[in-house]
Amino acid sequence: MHDLPDSIPALWSAQAHMPSVLGRQLVIDRGEGNYVFTADGRRLFDGTAGLWHANIGHGRPEMAEVAAAQIRRLETYHVFGRYVNDRALELAEKVASVAPIDDARIILNSGGSDSIDVALKLARRYWQLRGRPERTAILSRDLAYHGLHAYGTSVAGLDFNREGYGTDSLVPDTVRFDTYDIERVRETVERVGPHRIAAIIAEPIQGTGGVIPPTPGYLEGLQAIADEHDILLILDEVITGFGRTGEWFAAQRYGLRPHIVAMAKGISSGYSAVGGIIVAPELWRPFYEADAPIYRHGTTYSGHATAAALALENLAIIEREGLLGRVRELEAVLETELAGLAGDDRVAQVRHAGLLGGIELRPEVSAEQVTDRMVEQGWIARPLRGNVIQLSPPFTTTDAELRELVAAVPTAMDALRGAPVPAAAR
Ligand code: PMP
């Protein structure tokens, strides 16, 4: 055990290697538009929109007013049994109106990991109800990230997120399949046995795995396999939902017909903790029959009224300010700027879809070191698995800011030239 500083904060950041971050934590205490400020007064461009969530930018006064007004009227009331609140009803109507599923019903909760739990439990509960209890297996992609609750951990395609809990026994019956090649997915489905599979879950564009857009025909292939074998298709749109690809949902961009869509992040742009699922009629109708069981997966804050009011205002801002169209414009700028970087001999590959960019560096350069240097120069970017730099700024980013953000990558690499590279960069 090496020495720790004399005084360490009470907060355990559960997604950080604490010994490495102590003494160098970046304390953010203010946000304004596309920028956040550290407690010691530095101004940083938020080139990742936090964890891909701050889509409308930070510190919006209209959001503060909505929260204050809602709390004065009603902070929240639960949605168990006969009780419900008006904001939860309104938010569900709004989400259903832009959803990639017709006649959908919406379950609300508090975040992305919650939405994965509720989606995967629903898949299994549905097959039980249909008299097919043997359909329990959940198939997910290699490199997938579906949050870190128990079910999300069990279906993780990033090994470091699954390891250490008793591999494959935390929630049993989960199987990974290939992320790139649809023929290999078919092989996995055959090996597991289609009649045993409850659902296939996939991020349309893999985020944490390294910003990996689908190979041509891949998502359509997943749809075909699901259709052919009566397997449920669940899309994890926690990152891609609510505009990140220039459409409300990536399902619309890629022409997919999912049974369940998981959502969070962009539904409120982080102004409140909201997640949930969008459910197709085939799945919700059996639970609306007179003799049906209750689908038991509610939480105290499912449909939290203030959280919902903020999500509604966020969606209204996206519409008022034409931010879906703006993402499409920014995608073109990102594409051009990344293409310019592709020729740099320190860059292995550039990838993008919508306002999501990934820059994979050659092993001689460390994404972790580059992003550390970028933040010193005022640009937040994030190192992902595979030596990739994530760029996913707010939808309110200007063309000039996006160009400068991409340019900050080679500038930081130049500044680092000659510096030693650590053995492992995740
Ligand atoms: N699914 C995906 C695709 C995500 O990117 C994330 C979060 N990064 C989650 C689920 C989990 O969401 P949360 O952190 O809000 O629980």
C-alpha cells in the first residue's frame, strides 16, 4: 500500500482509480453554455458534454426557473398504484410522440443503468408471460457498455467492467457476440439456440467501447436475426437518443424497428436524473390485459415530477433552437476536421457518426496523456478503451469551437512529443 495524502475527500468516485486522481482532481463548480469552470477559476470547453449528456449546454437560466417553479408547485409525487403526477404523464406523451416505435408506452426512472435493468427484466418477464420461460438468455455486443448496475455489468462487453464479480454468475445467461461481423453474430445465435434467447441488446453506435459506428449492414443484420427468430431487439440509446445523431433516435437514422429503446442522458441534458424505456405494443399490451400480472419494476423516483419538468423543458429547447438540424450541420464540420487529422502519422483511425467523434491514436501516443495535456490547454476530451479520444461536445457548439476542439488534439500531441508513454492506457 503506498502513501496516501494526509487528507482525502470523503467522496469515493467509484469510476476512478483513486490513488491516481487524489491531489489532481478537477473540481468543477460552474457551467455556462459550452464551458465549465474549475474551482480554481480555469475555463474549460466541454468537448465531451460531460459524459455525453450536456447536450443543450450548461447553466441555462430557463432550466433553473422551471425547477424552481415546479418545486414550488409540487416537487414530486410517486407513480405507484393509482397515483401519478402530471409532469410524468406529460413527459411520457412527449417521448412517445418522437419515439421510433408507434403506439409506445414509456417507463420512467432515474438514469441509463436503471433503464437497462428495467429493459432486460421486462424482456424476461415478457417471455414468462408468453409461456416461454426458457427464453432467458440476453445477447450483447463485444465492447458494449450498458451501465454498471447488476444487469448492465453482466451484459458488459468491456471485460474490465464485468470482471471481479464472479464472471457470468452475477446475472446468469448472458452471452457476447461480435461487434463488427454479422455472420459471426448468426453463429453465436445458432450456438446459444434461438429458442433460448430473450433479447439482443445493442448500442447503435458504441460509445464507451471507443466510438464505433456500425459497419454497413450490421444493424440491419441484427434486425433481420431478431425478426427471423422472434428475438426481442433492444436498442441502448442512452447516448444516441434525443439528437446526438441528428435524429431524435439512431433507430430512425438507421431504419430500425426495436421492441424496446433504453434512454437517459440527453432526455434532460443532465439537468435532472432521468432514464427510462420506450416499449412496443407487442410487449406492453399483455400487461394491460384484465388478468395480467403487474410488471414490478418501479422506484420511488420513477417519473419524478421535477426531473420530468426539466426533461420537458430540455426537449422544448431542442425543438425551439432547431438543435437536431444543428447536429447535422456540426456532423459535416466534424467529418471534415477528422478527415484532415486522418493523415497525421500519430493517428491510427478517425471515426464519427452524428456529433460523436473518436480519434484512435497509434500505440506510441497515449490518449490518456493527450487528453491530460488538452485539459491543461482548456479543452476537455476523454480517453476511451483502445487508445481513443472521445469528442462529443454540446449541440450548441459553434463551428469555430468544433474546429478548435479537433485542432487541440494535434497541438497536445506536439506538446507531448518526446514524453514517455505509460504501458497501459484505457
Ligand atoms: N448505456 C450506455 C450506452 C451508456 O453510455 C451509459 C452511460 N455512459 C449507460 C448505459 C449508463 O447510464 P448511467 O451512467 O446514466 O447509468
